[in-house]
Amino acid sequence: MSEMKIEDIMADLFKREKNDKLERYRHLNKFVKKGQILFTGSSLMEQFPINEIAMTNGIDAIIYNRGIGGYTIPEMLDAMDEQIFALEPSKIFINIGTNDISREDETIEMLIDDYRKVLLQIKERLPKAKVYMMAYYPVNVSVAENQPWQGAKRAAELRLQRLDKANAAVKELAAEFGYFFIDVNDGLTDESGQTKAEYSIDGIHMWSDAYEIVFNNMKEYLNLL
């Protein structure tokens, strides 16, 4: 048996980590209060400290976070029960697709085709839910370039190249379903349109400072204050 490459080992560990999170959500979902607010998606949603920010702002509301780092839209399609339906939310905030547009072989057509499948299921199973499709966040290529992960810079470059077209396409998709497209990125970027360096962890993910800005931009959609 040939030795596994380090890339294969890391990919296997990452897959196990995602599966572990999914299993934890299955257990957590047994005790949720139905009809509440849900944040769901990939790592940029998982890392959103929404409950801590909400508490700091004196918000008395139940907000569940079911983001899973590394998830693509096809992976979400296999986890709709754990990430969405088991909670029967009244409001759904979705940020999914960042990892899709960061892949070399991804196209806008593929992104929208996959995203539409997610929305079709929501429309069928949660017809009364309000759905907010969040714009993709910006990136910082320079910060990504200095990361130990060699693929960080290329992933950031791809996202930067595709960001405007992807957001425009998702906005059209939201209109098609009668859902809300929200861009809460105001204040995150520098003069070049990239994430401000002080807000960027690795060129792709963001520090909590950035999420404070995002929260202030989306308060009206949460309708809690």
C-alpha cells in the first residue's frame, strides 16, 4: 500500500471534521425551539459570532448557527435536514457558495444551478419562511499570500475575480424566488475593494471586528432592535 500524500491526509481529516459537526448538529437539533432565526452556510457563517454580538447589543432572541466550515453547496444539499429543516426556522440567513467560487473548475452557471436546488427545497418545505441570501464577502489577496496554506492566495484571487458576477447572479436568483438579497459589506473594504487587512485573518476569513460591522449593516433585516 502506497503512503498517503499529506494533501490526502489533510483532506481526510477535514472531511471527518465536517462529518463530526454534522453529527453534533443532529444532536443539538433534538432540543431546538422551532420557528426561530437561523444562520446557515459555510465557514464564514459558522464563524459569525452572532449570539455574542446579539447579547452585547441587548437582543433577547434565539438565533441558531448551523454553518459548517469548508462546505460547498452540493454538500449543503446533502445536509439540508441538519442545517435547515430540523429547526423549522421562520427566518433563514444563508451564506453558502464561497468555497464553490474559490474552485478552479466552478462556473457561475454551476453555482446558480446548485443554489437553486437549495432554494427549491426551502420553498417547498418551508413556504412561510423569510429567506435572506447574503452577498459574498470580499477578500484580501495580500493577506492570503502570506498564509502557510499554498492554495490560500489562489482561492482568494478566484473569489475576487468572480465576486461581482456571483453576487449579481445570486441577487437575480433571490428575486426569482421572492427572497431577499442583502449586501452587508459596507465598511469592510479598502480603497481597492478588498477586505481591510486589519479585518482579515487569512485573506478569506474575518476577525470578529468585521462581523460587528456586518451585524450593524444587517440589523434592519433581523428586525430585532
